[in-house]
Amino acid sequence: MMLPITLAEAPREVVDALARIHRGNFEAWIVGGALRDLALGILPKDWDVATNASCEQIATLFPRVITVARKFGTVRVVTEAGEIDVTQYRGDEPRSISTDLGRRDFTINALALSYPDEHL
């Protein structure tokens, strides 16, 4: 049985990171395996965020960011509780969550949960 997918069980640091990206006037979506784990009632160990912000823009929003794969637009936001991978939308212009998800395989990886409205 799949449970409703919400951020209610997410660590405070993950929700705070989503809020910070949102306050920076960017979109923030939880993507990938974290959604699978939430659906199964398991607390995810890894959190991935897709956004319309560039690596450089994300770096201005957080005190500690590590560039993981600039070619793919991925940085790792370091928090007290762990790390969150944040990746700029991939796909054709104009980039959006829809074009990003369209590039993923048709599994749980093609799902996204928005912040703050938790639209799946």
C-alpha cells in the first residue's frame, strides 16, 4: 500500500533548503528515490532537488555548497544533518520541470513533488 507523498516526514534541513530556494524566487521539486521512499513510508537517506536555478544562483543562497557536476548543473548543499543534491532542470529550452522529467526513465524517477504546495 502506497502512502500519500508529503514533506511532513522530511528532515527540517531539507524543508529549510526547499524554502530557501523558493524564497530566492526559484522553483524547488523533490525528485527521484526520495519520493519512492516517502511513498513506502521510509525516511529517505538521499534527497535530490530539481530547480530552475543555476549552480551559481544556488551557491549564493547557501553558506556551504560543493560543486558536484557543473556540466550537469549539480551542486551539493551541505547542512548540519547531511547533504542535498540540487540540479538545474535538464532538457530543451525553455527548461522546466516537465522537460526535466521527460528526460528521465518512466519509473519513480519521472515523479516530482513541488515545494511549497506539494503538488505531485
